[in-house]
Amino acid sequence: MSEPVLTEDQRDALQEVANLAMGQAATRLARLLDSFIELSVPRVRMVALSEAAEALREMTGIDDTVSAVRQGFRSDIKGEALVICRSDSIAQLCSLVSDPYARSSYEAVSQKELMLDVANVLTGACVSSILDQLGRTPVFSAPGVLGETMTLDEVFQPSVLQWRVALLVEVNFALEDHSFRAHLVMLMAEESIRHMNGALDALLSSL
């Protein structure tokens, strides 16, 4: 069976769907962190898993170590969402939300807890919105820390992520006036990408 691909119209539609989803995710993240969130333009790319690290390195400019959280989602379109950020930025974010003068509800928070909170907000809002616009209601697994000081090559090891071909939907969120930036990446296997193709075609035909 041939590998799935996205047509130009499907790619454009997915980017627009992701753009709308990012707005919802940013609103929730701003509420969590009590900070204005800056959004990127979503980028969509189909890659072999063996090329995913290099593709994401090119898309994000990240060469140093990262912290990564993974969370599975499923409907007929299923996969995993990864939230990735530079390892050294988590401590900065942790100190920001732990500031006693901030309006945050946090008094003290561990780096791992904060990583999971941020990832849960981004994945839940963004993935849910994307699939909702495609007529699906996903079920999520609990988020888990993939690693706290990993290279992108280690994040995308075939022994860790059981995909051969993946659809990278990369969006990133930054805190205004701070260097923290989080990248959300959706990974889906071939069969789910074919379901995504059909859902995007149905969306396009309804316009």
C-alpha cells in the first residue's frame, strides 16, 4: 500500500484548522500562566520517522537538549502529541509561576509538574479542537514525561515511537517578554493519516 500524502488543498485546510485550534490552546495556557501568549503560524509536513528529528530541528532551530512530554489520543484518527521545549527554559518558567508576587495560583511547583500541566493544556485544547473541527471526539491517555534532557534524535527514536511515517503538525507558543517557547507536534501513523485525508476532504466539500 502506498504511503499517504497530503494534497496542497488538504495541507492548507489542516493549517487553518490548526490555526483555530491554537487560539483555544493559547487562551487556556495564558490562563494557566497568567501571561500573554504569542502564537506561531502552524506548519505541516509529512516525514519518515527517521527524518523527524532533522525536520523538527530545521523547523524550530533547536540544537540543544529538550524536555518532552508525550500524550496519546485516539478516535479513528489516533496518534501521539509531543510537547517539546528547551531543557533550560523549564526552570525559568517554573520560577515565573512560583513568583509570590505573581497572580498565579501556584505557590511552589516542580519542573516535572509544570511540564505536565503545560503539555496537558496544549495537547487537550489543540488536539481536541483540530479533531472536533473534523467531526471527531478524541479520547486521551494520561501525559507522561518522555525525558528532561534529550536530543531531538533521542526523542524520535524508532524504539520509543512506533511509527514509520508521521504527519508533523508543528505549532509553537511563546510567553511575551520571556524566552520560553513550547512546540506541539502531532504524530500519526499511516492509517490515521488516511482517515485525516478523508476528514479534510469532507471539510473542504462542506465549504
